[in-house]
Amino acid sequence: MPKRLINQSKRKIIIQKLISVEDELGQELEAEWQDFKVLWATIKTMQGREYFAAATAQAENTYRFIIRYTTGITNDMRIIYKGRVFDIMEPPINDDELNKTLTIIAKEKV
């Protein structure tokens, strides 16, 4: 991993996925969020044209999370950072197709 990215990835985030829980009869109960991975990330806000291209409402806060390359993250998961909840908007982007970093676009639940 480039030294530049290691120095900037100082924010601890938790990726969570929605898990369906079944009772003893095999019936699906209420789904719950469960931790999937704990990662270090660089967090950047999106402004100007990027903001308007990624969100339809101005009240949404949109962020870029840049993490080390990892597999298994999908857009039906969410990110927890300092007690705040961010919905992943689209599948993670493999930056420059180098399998070194992923960029995740997420919006904060307000």
C-alpha cells in the first residue's frame, strides 16, 4: 500500500450488513444490522458538482470513504463512523483497477 494512503487512513469505520434472524420454527424475524468488517479509512466530503451528481436532495450529506482493497462490500450495507450512519449508495469502486484501494460513496442519514 502506498505510504501516502497509510498515513491518511486514520478514521476507524465499521461496515455492517443486514442479517435476517430466524426463530426455532424457521420463520424469519426482524432483520438486524451486524458488523461485517472494521477498517481504517480516509473520509472526504463531496462538494460542488460532485455533490449534486451524487445526491438529488441538498439536505443529504455525501461522503467518500477510501479504504484498502477488500472484497465482499456491497451497496446494501452501511457504514458506522463515530455513531453516525452512512448508507452505501453504489458498489465500491476499485481505484484505477489496481486492487489497492476502494472508494465507497455514501450518504449520511440525517
